[in-house]
Amino acid sequence: MRRDVFNTDCPARHVLEHMSSRWAVLVLRALSARPHRYHELRAEVSGISDKMLAATLQTLAGDGLVRREVGDGQPPWVTYSITELGRGAMTALQPFLDWIRGNADAITAHQATFARS
């Protein structure tokens, strides 16, 4: 099997799909700062629905990028943290996020100009 993201059979294609989700990037970014409980993530990642946050966390945990830890207590508590694999992903993603932040105004100006034409 070719390891080429242009090939539909490439396993990296599924990883690319998961990693290129805006919610996945934002959740990983939040977790790269510190572990979070579910409600903390929901509050930090503005605009994400409960359903989407749960699905994103499940996907990232399945990919090995996020760790889900259930604690003993009444009621039980769940904490999410980034794994070493997830930290590696954030090492690659952070420059991209910095570029987006630095160029957002120029891009939105181009979008406005394009929409008017």
C-alpha cells in the first residue's frame, strides 16, 4: 500500500481528516496547556456543542492523541489530557495556528473583496 495522502487507501488520509477538524485542533490546543475536565473544555472551546465535543474527544482518544482518565469518586470524574503523540501533533500545528492568527485580518479582507466582486 502506498503511504501517500493522495491515495484513498492511505491510512494517513483518515488521520488527516481527524486532525484537520477545527474542533480537534482547538481541543488539542486547549489540552496542550493543561488537563481539562469536560465542562472546562466546553467553556474554553467557545461554540462547540456537547455532541461535537464528545465526538471529537472520542476520535482523538481513539487516535492516541488524548488520554481519558476516569477517577474514583462520587460521582466519578473524567479528566482529558494530551498524550506524547498529541504533543507531537501540537508541535506541528502550533506554527500553523500562529500563521492563521497573524494573517487572519489579511485573509478576511481578501474574502470581503472577493465577495463584493
